[in-house]
Amino acid sequence: MKYLIYLITAFSFYGILARAEIPVPPPPAAPNYNEIVLQVNGAAQLYKALLGVEHLEKSLHTATSSIMENGKVWRASSGLSQIVCHHTHQIHRAPPLPAGLPPPPHPLLPTDTYSCSVTQSKDGKPVPQYFPHGVAG
Amino acid sequence: MNRLIFAAAAMVSASVVLTAYAEIPQPPESNFEAITLDGADAHDLYLNLNVPANNESANRTFATSYKLIRDTQGLSEILCKVTVSAAVENNKGPTDAFCSITKSKDGKPVPTYVPHRVGG
């Protein structure tokens, strides 16, 4: 009799736990677009060739470097395809030298990096619109 | 006995078919990924690419031109091609437009676009 009570209690707890199970969130939906990411030379050429307003994404200045990131966006009027390009221009600065020391023999050259993302809808619905800084509106 | 012969013949036939299938050369998988646009979207992108347009072909009824951006290493290529009817050239959009953006998947150059030069 005692074991029967244990058994019933165990089943009851099992039932409560099973119902209280935390719902598993559905897996994130696959994006509705195909994407090609261009880097280096291909992206640089596309960035320079793409007409449109260049917008400032980010500007960061420190004692040793200065970084400016600009972007360009082309979006088809249908919204089914979009090109987003970024250009980062970084100027390196030599740290200040103690008085009396000669400047470094070679000036530090700026660094330019480019990237472009080309997206196209897979399902006939518009691709997510890109907004600078990831802020809508 | 007949069933045994039939079964053996069926197995031999299946084997021959499978062997023949295995020997058919499969088309090579492309080494690039591509996105293609057409219609108004392609025409819009064509207009938004600030590179010289090349005349591909022209005759009394149609004129085709294209813009091409190719990575110096050949790892990516953007081609936009527009065909305009001479009858509507001055007041309407193109009769046909197409763009493709291709990128190498394996670090080898993507196929380059070869224009079909017809007419003058």
C-alpha cells in the first residue's frame, strides 16, 4: 500500500513537471533572401561605382588612430533586391615621441577596407531594408 | 528454375544500368554563386553603376549595351545588360534588362562575360 502511494505521488509530480515544461521557442525563421558578400577589390570597385548618397556610419578618433566608416545603399524600387556597401578609412598615428627624437622613417599609411552585401528576395517579399546604425526610420 | 534465371537476369541488368549510369560524366559543379536581377530592378542598377557603358550590338531595331565590373583577381563580377528598342529609345525604358552578380566559391576566377558583338 505504501509503495502504491509512492508510485501515485511520483506520477503526479511527473505530470505537474511535464505540464510546467518551459516552452521551447521556435527556431529562427530562415532568411527570405539570398546573399552574396563581396570583399576586398570587388567590393572596392562596386563601392566606388555605385551611385548614391554616401552616409557616415561611424567616426572614431583616438590618440593613435582615426576611423571613419561610410556606407552606400542601393535598393530596388520593388524592394526585392538591395546592395549595401561599407568603406572604412583608418588613419594610424604614431604615438607622440619624446622631445628630441627624430620622427619615424616611414609615415604610417592609411588603411581602406571595403565590403558589399548583395541581397535578393527568395519568396517575392521585400528583403529587410538596411538602415544605417541599425536604427529604423 | 525459371524464377532463378529471371532473378539472375534482373540483377545483371540492374548492375549494367548502374554501371552505365556511373560512367556518365556529371556536369561540373559551378565554382561561383550568383544573384541575378531582371526587369526594372536590373535597369535601375544599370543606371546606378557609374562605369562606362559598352555597346554590344546595335541594329535598326535594337541596341544592347552593358556595364561590367570585374575584380582584378577575377573573383567577382557584376554585369548589367540593357537592350533598348530603337522605336522606344527616346521616351521609354529598356525592352530588356539583366544583371548578374557572381562571386567565386573556391578562390578561382569566375567566368568572364564575353560580349556577343553583332552589327555595328
